Amino acid sequence: MARFLIVEARFYDHLNDMLIDGARSAIEAAGHEAEVLTVPGALEIPGAIALAAESGRYDGFVGIGVVIRGETYHFEIVAGESARGIMALTMDGIAIGNGILTVENEQQALVRADKRQKDKGGEAAKAALALLALQEKFA
């Protein structure tokens, strides 16, 4: 049994709850366990994953958050830098699924977060599971 840490940027509670539910369901369906850690925003997700990975307590990670485009350039910074940070950690060999939604509006986020529709939380967890399996294959 592997241990996964779901790191969530708690900003849109109802959307995060849906994403976490999807991620947790996928992890548990695969026979593993999951814990949730909350950070202030999407930019803090890669840093929290890096710190948790150094602890050796977790086998894989799922980043969860929702970034909705606003009126300023901040959307591009948060969307791009959180993805870049997660990708850099993945390239270092850490099994991470990126479940940070970057959307134009709340309706898009609802469709993507809902387990009965796009289930992006579940998909992110499945990506982390797949990367963990690759780690084990090449170990």
C-alpha cells in the first residue's frame, strides 16, 4: 500500500471538495491511502510537495486547486508557475498528478471537478499512480 499526499490550495471550497473526492476515490480504489494538506494558494503547492517529498513519508502526490481567470495578469502567473513547479518536481522523479484547474469561469471548473463529468481530481490521482508504477518499474 502506497501513501499519497493530496496538497490542496483551498480557495474555492466547493470545487476543491469535489476535486479531492475524485482524487481520494481513485487512490483508494487502487488500494492505497491518501492524506490531505492545505496550503494558501496554487503557487505554494509545488513547495509543499517538495518539503513533503523530502520527508520520505509519501510515495506520491496530487496537487489540487482552482485558478479562475480574473481581470489581471495574475492568472497567467499562477497557472504557469504552479504547473512549472510541479513539472520540475516530476522531472526530479517525484510521482505527482497535477489537478490544478486553470479555467475561464466557475462553470468550467464545476464540469471539470465533478466526478460524474470530467473528474479531473480522479485523473490527476491516476496520473500520480501511473508515475509511481513507472518508478517501481525502473527502480
